[in-house]
Amino acid sequence: MPETAPITVPGPISPPHRLLMGPGPVDAYPSVLSAMSARLVGQYDPFMTRSMVETQELYRHVWGTTAEASVLVDGTSRAGIEAAITSLVRPGERVLVPIFGRFGHLLAEIAERAMAEVHTIEVPWGQVVTPSAIEEAVVRVRPTLLALVQGDTSTTMLQPLDEIGDICERHGVLFYTDATASLGGNPFEFDAWGLDAATAGLQKCLGGPSGSSPTVLSDRAVAVVRSRARIEAGIREAGDPVAGDFVRSNYFDLGMILDYWGPRRLNHHTEATSMLYAARECARLIALEGRAAVIARHVRAGEAMLAGVRALGLTVFGDVAHKMSNVVAVKIPDGVPGDVARAAMLEDFGIEIGTSFGPLHGRVWRIGTMGYNARRDAVLATLAALEQVLARFGHPVRAGAAHEAAADHYRGSAVDGREATA
Amino acid sequence: MPETAPITVPGPISPPHRLLMGPGPVDAYPSVLSAMSARLVGQYDPFMTRSMVETQELYRHVWGTTAEASVLVDGTSRAGIEAAITSLVRPGERVLVPIFGRFGHLLAEIAERAMAEVHTIEVPWGQVVTPSAIEEAVVRVRPTLLALVQGDTSTTMLQPLDEIGDICERHGVLFYTDATASLGGNPFEFDAWGLDAATAGLQKCLGGPSGSSPTVLSDRAVAVVRSRARIEAGIREAGDPVAGDFVRSNYFDLGMILDYWGPRRLNHHTEATSMLYAARECARLIALEGRAAVIARHVRAGEAMLAGVRALGLTVFGDVAHKMSNVVAVKIPDGVPGDVARAAMLEDFGIEIGTSFGPLHGRVWRIGTMGYNARRDAVLATLAALEQVLARFGHPVRAGAAHEAAADHYRGSAVDGREATA
């Protein structure tokens, strides 16, 4: 072996203490971190198979579905998005993407990469799209797939989905949503809303690390995926289908991923075991606390944060009636240097709040209350630190006002001591 | 919210004790498991950025390169494979894949999905491909990319790569290798061997969980990727390039992944933080123990296992001179039910050994000695259990013969007490 240059070996990983109150990633629940240090097992070990089945069932509960096709895609949230779009849409087919923030652009971008004919409609950042505008576009474009973000952290808006499934049903359109930023902190009803596909990530309201994408398909979506089946040459057997119309990705072919998670257990990737453990624990915590209770905890934390930032004299961006429970965008006051103030939050208090993208860049901070951090103490600590930093940069604040407003909100909304501390 | 069906909530993850001596995944190093339970930080936190830079440098050391483009692809090992192939090859371009096992078929499959014109040459399972056969095919096919597996766990063969770079250089062909099964347990010299791209996974000799794919590109490969640059609409700025010739995947566009890992830190995915911690720790352990010492430890463990299985009267599959250090395929003796015996290994001793694919299905077991498990006690415990199980199924074995042979090998090859216990 040739000589290699000497390397200075760094120490073991030792992250600083942070309270992650940005738009995500956020702190993982302690038990999710612990789950990832559990020992590994083989990929066809009976324990592994059982853990996969449990995880599928736990996510059915989180999604609000009885659909069979509940899996994890091994990658970050956009891996799930790409798997859904590239598996459901053939090159040249039309995709309609209503855009109300950055992540609508991402869905359009991913559909373009998949060689779809992409049509978009847009509303100004800070608004959501009306069902009638969506139906008008569906009628005009006649897409194969409607791809719609549920919660776009770039604007904090939560797109209502409950009337969209009927529109898609009427016009024979597959209905996909990206619920990365919203799932677990806002209502989600896969079956009741008539969805065909949905994907998410762990790093927002689910309270885990990025790197695994819970994904669910309706039976109708599974039929589309199955019609494009192609089992890879190395493990193909006589009689297995080989469609000419195959998905233009091996990794993201949901048909093969379903065969891996399903009773055939056909080898595809080697499941990311530690991320499976993490994903399982995220959903297990929701099932333990109660799906409705977790959402209610996010609503309380979000409303308390909203009351607090307003008491600090900050203006909230966008249509507050359609805000996600778990993140708020506040306008950076005149005279306050946005990035310097964020750095002070991090350096002086170990608290991270978020910057923003595109048209909002430099104009708003985004403050999240998600997953494990949808907690009273996390809300109050963040407001206290923000008060200090705003005062330091000359923004007029009344000491204690934010604490008072947020704590008052918690007192008003307390559900007989059920405020979870997870 | 609609009522949801009650769910039976399973307990926290609690895997059984296993010793994973198959072809991978294998047990992670304890410190890799610990690293994954470290707390999260924000994706642009100075600590995160520093950890990413450290990880890039550690993998340069593992790969034997000074190339700038050292990153992780967030997914399992085949995510790295697909990222490399789909980023380097345009639809319609020719890819040459010499096949000597299942994973050659996988490279061909992934290149077909990327709409490349795929040409293959094949040798029987158990052999490797000669440089002259590769050069003959390169001259005939004139591919854009040669895609060649280094170590194929399906056959245990280690393809020599040291003469292939010159061939590719002479004929203007990009040279990519999949080192998933081999990296860390066998020599690897990215620069000296003239490689343009290489990818791996953590779950073999690197001793981590599946779910992160170390990936490296030469400057020449980076130039190809850059020529196809397309920054996504949501974060595109005036002057940013938009090639018509874009990579047909957003998630696997190595140009965007490089921009995320590079000084621009352009948002792409949200890095899988816990998997980054794991990947960093895997490479850190190699740097601490010494790259050559880790490979030598794999060689010793592999040779001891080989001596042991032969002492059990088992016949080894394939060209042993070209076997990977870290896995051996042994023919299942006549009269021994292969899967029942494997199940007995797992149930009675908690030891997993591997089955096999394709033409070897039901004919061989695969026994690995990788990463943390390239250890004397793991080798000897596996041989002892295998002796019991073989005896139970009537295969004639002499008690203690395998222990003696393997322990003798360790005594003969001991490097002044440097046998690592990690």
C-alpha cells in the first residue's frame, strides 16, 4: 500500500448544547436518539422483519390510513418526494403543482427531472391556494398527478387538503402531498382526504433526525407502480415482469421498495437499520401520547409562541389563519441586523432560530415549535432569549411581556395537566 | 379529527443479541452506535459544518485520495451507486459493465434505468475479469463510463483494479467502482489506481449501519457533473447555470450535493445528521487504528476463518487467490439442509451467517469477518458454533479442529500484540 499523508484524527463527535427552534431540523426526542444506538440485526432476521412490520403499522396510524403500502424510503425527505413522483409519473405525463412557497418549486423541479410535463399555478408567498383555483387548473391541464405541499416551511403556510381529494377523484387525477413539514403537528387524514401518495421526513414534528422518509400509497397508486414493475436482473426469476415503461430509477422504484417491505421480502437496498429504529420510535411516541394529543400540543406551543412574539412587538408574516401550528415567520424589525441577531441567539443562549429563502431572505426569521421542542419551557426560553437580543439591538421591548403572554396562553389552554414533557 | 382505530403500541426497540457474521450488514463498532445518539445541531450550525469538513477529510484518507469531491450521499450504498452513474452518464451514452456477480448486474440495471446504452461482459461466478478482457471490451464498445464492482459479496471475489485506470486513461473512459463490500477491508487507492468515481456503504468493513454512502469524484468527474449543472428553481439566483442536459434526478445530482458540501453550502437535502455522525466515526476509527492496520486485521481474520472452515472439511467456492479478505463462501455439504442449519446457528448461538443469490442460491453459505467483527473471538466463536451445527446434521467433523486451525493462524500472523479489539 502506498504511503498516505498523515491525518490529524479528530476526537469523538461531541456536539454543543443547542435548542433547535428553527424550521427544522429540531432536537430529536431523547428516546429516538437512544433507539439509534441499539445494536444491529441482520436484514432478514425475524426481529428485523417484525420491526419493519411494526413500523409500517405505526405509520399507518400517523398517516390516518388503512392502506397496505406504508414504507420508509431510505433517504432524507426529498428522497420520499422523488420516489413518489418518479414512480407515479411516466416521462411526458403532465404534473400540476400549485406553488405557495419554496417547496412547491421543489416538487416542480423534481417532476421536471423525471421528464414530466410540469404545469404550475402560483399564489403570493404567505397565502394558500383555493380549492377552486386548483380545480380550474386541473380541468385546464388534465394532469396525471396533482403534487401539492401540505406545509411549506418557507412561508409557514398550511395548505388545506380536505377538499382536494374530491376534486382529484372527479377528474381522475392522482393526488400526492409532501407532508414533511406538517405531519405530526397538524391534522393529516390520508384516507379521509382521498390521497394517493404522501411522504414526510423525521426532522420536523416527528422529532427525529433527517434521513428516513415515511411514505404511503393508496391501492390506486400501488396499481400504477405495479404496472411499471421491473425486477432487477441479478435477482429476477422466470415469470417476473419486465415493463418497458419502467421507473427511471432503481433506488426510487416504489414497486421494488414495496416488494422489499412486503411478504416477498425481495432484496433491494439493505434497510438502514438505525434509521428504521429512529423512525419507529418517532411514530411510537405519537401512538403513546395519542395522535390528537400530539397535534394539540403543537397547536398550544405554536399559539403560545405567536402570542409571545406579538408581545415582543414583532409582526407576523403571512395569513395567520392558515399558518402551520409548528412554525411562525416574524418580520425582522427595522434596524435589527437579522443574521447578527440570529448568531447572538446561538452564541449567547445556544438557541437556533431560522433564516429564510427567496423573496423572504433577510426579511423574516422563522421560529419553530416542533416535535420534542413543542414544549412550554422551550417556547418560554426562546422568547426570553429573543427579548434580550432585540433589546440589545435597540428594538423596544417591555421586560417580561412575551413570557407573560405565552405563559398566559398556556394557562388558558392547559388540558388538565396533560401538557406533555415527553 | 376523525376517530382512528386503536393501535397496539409496541415497546421500545430492544434487539436480541446477535453476532453478525454474514456478508453484511454486520455489527457496528460500539462507538459508532454511541455516536448516533449524540444530540442534533442545525444544518448550518458551525459545529455541523466543521463535522462535515472533518468527515470529508477522513474519507479522503480512507479512499486514498487528495480529491476535493469527497461527500456522503444520504441513502444506502446503492444510493451512492445511482448518484455516481446517473450524474456521470447522459441518456444514450454507453456504459461498459464487466460482471462477475450479482452486483455487476445491479450496476448494469442502474445504468439502464439512467437510459444509458449498457454493454456487459461476463465471467463465471467465482472468477474475476482480466485487464485484457476489459481493454478488449473498452476498445470495442468505446464507453463513456466503465462501471466495475471491486468486491462482489455474491461471489466473494475481489476484482483487481490497479491496472484498469491506465486502460481507461488510454481510451478516454471515466472509471467508476462500487467498493461497498470491500472498502476498509482490502486495499483501495483512488488516486494511484486512476479512478474517477467510487462509492461505498457503511455496513460492511466500515463497521457502521446501512444508510450513508461515502462517495468520491476525481476532478475530471467533477467537470462532467458541473457541465450538467442545474440549480433548482426555488433557490436559483441570476447567473446560475441551467443546463438542458441536466441529471435526471434531483436527489442524486452530485453537482447539487457538491454545492451543499462545498463552500457555497447551497441548500439541497437536510443532511442526515445522525448518519453523518456514524459515517464520521467509522472513518475516524480507521484513521485511529491506521488504514493499513485495519486492512491487515481483516486479512488475518479472513485467513483464520478460511483455515477454520477448511479444517471443518468444507470446500471453499471460487478462486481463493482473488477472494476478498472479509468474506468466504463455503459449499453446503451434501445432506446438510442449508437454511435449517443457518437457522440453528441463529437460534442456538445468536450467530448469523449468510445465504446466497442467483446461481449459488442454496449451494453456499457466506461467512463474513468485517469491521468490528474482524476479530479473533468472533472468528473462533463462529467456527465453534458451525462445528456444533454441522455435527448435528451428520457432517463429519473433528472436535476442536477448526479452533486449532484458526487459532494457529492467528498465532502465526500475530503482529506483536497489535490485534485490535476496537
